[in-house]
Amino acid sequence: MTKAEIVAQIAQKTGIEKVAIQATVEEFMTVVKDSLAEGENVYLRGFGSFIIKKRAEKTGRNISKNTTIIIPAHNIPSFKPAKTFISDVKKSVK
């Protein structure tokens, strides 16, 4: 499902204009992204959490040059679904 399909479905269910919903969805994504960039996790009860995971420094290989490289420690965004989210998905998948 694409962002446009999400906006269309919300507009159909709520009767609110697509433009307003598009702006709301865009702003939601911006707020989540900005919060994660500042190191702050986002918790949505009953849905899940957008969290920052810390990756430790590790050694990797550049296979094209056959050399060893050091991959520095870094943070990555991650989504952890809520237990109710997981159980609902498990029930609906056939």
C-alpha cells in the first residue's frame, strides 16, 4: 500500500478532503523522522514504537578490492510493533 492509497482510504472513511489528510500524513512522518533524528523514540500505544537502534563498530570486507574496512558505530531507525498489532496481523493472514 502506498502513501497515496493510505490518504485515499482515510479520505473515503472520514469524509475529510484528501489535501488535508495528505498534509497530516506528511507532517506525521516529519515529526517521527525529526524525533528519531534528535535521538527521541516515538511510542504509539496499541500500534508500535519507532526506536533508534545502536549498531556497534564492526569489521567488514570490500569484496571488489579484497580489503578489510572498519564500519563505524552508528544509529539506525527501527519499528517495533505492539503485541496487539502482531496478534491482529497473525489472525488476519490466511
